[in-house]
Amino acid sequence: MFSYPAHLDHPVISELEDQIIEICNSCPALDSLVSSAQPLYDWACKILNKDMAHLRHEIETHETDEQFANQYLEEKDHLLKLPLILLSHINNL
């Protein structure tokens, strides 16, 4: 289970990735995926000192003409990109 630390480093990103994989594997529908992922997004916003709209925009700009069959798969993709955003933050410090 992800511990929501007050700092951000590579081991935290690894722990986050494990939690995201668990969420993706255990949530069969959009509503359960969104509700399970919300605490991760809230924590990421706090760590990055950004609001949710800004964070979502950053995640969506990582897309390169990607097409998804439904909203569930798109939301899963967005969640999987969260560690990339956080790694970018670490590398730009």
C-alpha cells in the first residue's frame, strides 16, 4: 500500500508505480478506477504544488495522438503516466 510520503524521490516513484499497477489490475470499471486513483492524484498535486487541472493537463500533453476505445482505457493510461510526471519533476530539480 502506498504510504503518501511528504517527499519525492526514486524509491517513492517505485512504490507509486506498484500501487498504480495494483489499482489498474483490481479496478474493472471506470468509477472504481477513478475513486481508487483519486488519493494518488491528490497526493501528487500536493507534492508538486499544482492544482488538479494543471496536473491533468500535464498528463494529457504526454499523449501523442493516442486513441482509446473508451474512457476507462484513457483514464488507465493517464494514471500510468503519473509516475512520468513525477520523474520529470525530480529530474528538473
